Amino acid sequence: MPRFAANLTMLFNEVAFLDRFELAALAGFQAVEFLFPYAYAAQDIRQRLDAHNLQLVLHNLPPGDWEAGERGIACHPNRVEEFRLGVTQGIAYAQVLGVAQLNCLAGKAPAGVPDDVLRHTLVANLTYAARAFKVADLRLLLEPINTFDIPGFYVNRTAQALSILDEVNADNMFLQSDIYHAQRMEGELAATIAQHLPRIGHMQLADNPGRHEPGTGEINFAFLFDHLDKLGYSGWIGCEYKPATTTAAGLGWVKPFV
């Protein structure tokens, strides 16, 4: 049976971030994820995890200036030192929070930079991060993100992400497979997951269109969950969707699983 983690960046956002942990536990979740912890003291987040017996299964490396529209800097050739400082910060938080893996957002391609430079920069940065993560006993993830929601996002398809992983060639680096982003960019969800399952370190979901909860759109989640069971996927699936109304009103789909 699939295991679901509440994405606290998007769920229970009717309340302050640190209060969402309690609501996730009350809803039956045993695990959570979120985009970034860096606006809060790591010990404050850890206290909420421990108080509500929750496991943290994912957060991201620092993304640059999120409020200004940046969505990662790993492919930016003039931000390498900043990226490396972010790796150090991400590891420090991970060690306090007890999370085993962090996702790296490749970022939007800067204007005027040739593709070979973008790829070389990304591969070099991921190689650096994977080595640092290896020392810290962490896994590094890379996520393709659709270019409808984030125009210009550099890594946007499964095959592209896997080819970058091949070039990095680190045994602690895996694909983060988001069902919503994959549906928007390429479809073929079941076949793609089956083909690449050993390389998938984490999954996320949302329905399409709208990026709302399962059952609001076109994706046959009952089939996909059964498919994942049959394939033997044992990781977590992060519920990274925008509730169509309120979080509580939209949780009916997950009750059989938590």
C-alpha cells in the first residue's frame, strides 16, 4: 500500500507553518515534506516533528531568491559559490531534522547562456553536492518540473534528468518523480515509472488540470496506486497539491491509506 507524506508548504496552509505539523498528524499522516526549512530554526522544526511523531521525508536545497521568482540556481554558471554554500546549509538542516534525502532544483535557464554551459554547470554542481551528501550519508534527488507552471525550467523531462544522473554517476543520486509534472510534460506515467523504478528515490502527486488533490482531474490514481503496489515501490509519495477548497475538505481520497 502506498505511503503518503503531507506536503506542508501546500497543505494545511490555512494556519502558520509550524502549526501544520499537528494538523497533519491529526489527519493521519505519519510523514511530512516541505519545500524549504530555512526561514525557521532547525530545532524548532525538529520539536514539532518529535511532538507529533512525524517523519520528515524531504526538503529542498536553498533555491536562490524564491520571492523574486528564482526556482533554483544549480544550472547558473555565475552562482556556483552560492550553490555550494547552500549545500552546506542544506546538510546542516538535514542532520538536525533527520531527513535522509534532499531535492536539488535545477532552476530556470538564465537568458543568453548556451545549453552546454548550463548542463556543464549543473552536472558539476550536482557532482559536488553528491560527494558532500555521501559524506553526510544523504541521498540527492533531481526533479523534472513542467515548463507550463515554471517557464524556462531547465530540467523538465524524465529522460533528460536521467541522462544528467548518468553523467554525474553517483550511487547516492536518484530521480524525484512528480506525477503531476510528468503528466503535463510527457504522459505515459505507468510505463515510465515501471521502466525507471530502481532510479526513483521519491515521488509526489497532484491531479491535472489545476494541481489539486487526486480525484479532481484526469489522472487515474486508483490505477497508479495499484500499479505502484505491484511494482513494489516502497518509498513515500508526497502530497504536493493545492487543495481545491480547504485541505480538510479534500482529504477524503487519502483516508483509506493513512
